[in-house]
Amino acid sequence: MSTSTSASTRHRGVTTGTALKTGAAAGVIAAIANVAVSALVRGPFDASDEFVPLTPGPIVLWTTVGAIIGAIGWRLIVTKRTNSGALLARLVPTVLVLSFLPDLALLATDTMPGQTTAGVLALMVMHVLTAVIAVTAYGEAMPAS
């Protein structure tokens, strides 16, 4: 069987349901890890409990939503593009870097109650952690060509 045939066959099985389930599972796992990061930074690193982005509700919500959206995007790429791996190899780091922009804006403006440098850096760590967990799950469930 040729590579193009096996890639085509493999990608027909990547349904929207697969993407949603994969994104949700990755989101839950990443959310648990991110809540642990939040607890750590609010403990020994003295980030403030008043800094809302480090509270469990927003962490769980936005981590899960982000992972699901990422899974849908991943699915679209692996099902619509030949050589999807090359595109994803460029796109994933680009999206990760772009995800830091709001955090960098927070550092530059100091606009949120309870905001500390440690708290904002923890948000950036959470973005990386979420990306690693999500991309690992996406790659297993929806392999790129």
C-alpha cells in the first residue's frame, strides 16, 4: 500500500467526534496539571489568591475550551492537508508564542488585582503545559501525515 493511500485511509477515521473527545480528554488532563501549577505558585511563590486567572474556575474552563478548539483545528489540518505534519510543526509553536501575548501585556501594564510577576509567569507555564499535553493527545488520536 502506498503512503498516500494509507494516509488517506487513516484520516477518513478522524471524525469530529474523535476531535471533540480528544480535545476534552486533553483539556481535563491539562486543567488538572494547571490547577496544580496554580496551587504551587500561590503557595511557595506567593502569587496572590486575588489574581483571578490563577483560580480553578477560569483555569479549568479556558484550558478545556482551548484544548477542544485546538483539537478541532488539528483535525481540520490532518484531514484536509497533505503533509500536515510540516504545517503543524510550524503552526503549533507559532500559536504557543501568540498565546503569550496577553500575558506579556499583563506584565507590561500591571492591570489586574493581585497580579504578580510569578502569577503571570505561571500562566505562561500553563500554556506550555497545555500545549504539550494537547499536542501529545492529538498526535496519538489524529496522526499527521
